[in-house]
Amino acid sequence: MSDIICTIPWRGVNWYQKNYWIQEDGTYTVDEYSDGDHEDVEESDVPTYEEVEKAEEAYRVYVHETGEDPLYLYEYRVKHSYKRKVRYTAEFRQSIGGAILCRWKRGRGAWSVGTQPAPKLLADYLGLTWWDFTNRKDVIGRRPVKEQTRREDGGWENHGYTLEEYAALAQDDPQVRVVTRMGRRNHTGNKSFAMVHLTIEEQVDRKPSAISRDLKRITGGAK
């Protein structure tokens, strides 16, 4: 069976990894850019252990001096992002078309009216994101989408929740802290607004300077 003999970093316009292979028939090939495109080489072209070490050291020095790891090597792997919890509050009311978002806010920040699209993280969790089959893209709306069904003409139709259905769904969700009801009571005896208080997790990109600092720390000085 074919197998990789060694992998060696090298620098051209950018940094690349070169893989040397031995094939089933005993011949040798090189995959210059690790993209699956092989070229035949002689056994004498395969780098020695010392040559591989020298190339790896050159790359380590580059990472240390620049704080960049263009090959994303495992031994230099540092976190490029982290997770944190964030609180949101979203207010819904009943409308003729079902539950609709009135306004939302992040933490103790200012309210944003429902006509301003909610951030995708929040919209996805609240079910406000739906797939536009015609234009092949996600759309962030104001009405939580319960399901999408195919019409006889081939198009798609969104179906929403009543406010009572949506409030009950939110109340049972583990990320929702509480659902408070406000406003006048409607014909069902329920208040006309529902405030959903939730905590969800978001992925945050680290600052390039922090990534660079970690890379320089783990690569150390010149050997």
C-alpha cells in the first residue's frame, strides 16, 4: 500500500507542506502542495532526517519571529476563538399572522426594534431564520417559523406559531431563563405580549495580537 515517508515544510510565495510517498510498486512520488497532485521522484530525492529537521526548524523560527502559523501545524496549535455566554431578551406579540418579534436587546444594551434584523445567532435560536428556496439563502424574518411546506405551484410556504404556542415552546427550552407575559389580556385570557429571556453561547474570534503572542510563546527562541 502507498504511504507517506515524510512531510517537510517549504517556502515559496507562501508556506507549503511537501509530502514524499512510497507507492505500492516501490516507486517514489512527491505531493508538492499537499493537494493530491503527485510527481515521480527518485529515492535519492527523498529528504534525509537532517534535512527534514532543518526545514522544520526554519518554519519554527518563522512562526516565532512573525507570530503567524500559516500551515496551522498541530504542534503550534493555539486557540483562534473562544466561547462565551451572552444574554438576550426578545419581546413578541400576537398578530393576525401569529407570533411576531417586536424588539430585542443584548444584555443591558438598548432595545432594537423588530424591523432591525436580529443578529443571526439570536435569530437562529429563536427560529426566525428560514431558507429561501428560490434564492438559495437564509433569510432572517420577524416571525418564528414552525415549518415550511411545498405548495401546489412548486413554491414554499412558511407556517408560524401562535403566541401561546411559541411562549410554551420557549418556556420549556433549557436556554430560556424565564418567559414573562405583559399587556392586556386577549380573548383567550392570556396577555398579549411575551418577553423571552435567554442565555446562549457564542463563538468569539480572538484578537490577532493574542494569537501571535501565544505562537511566539510556544515556539520559544532559536534552538
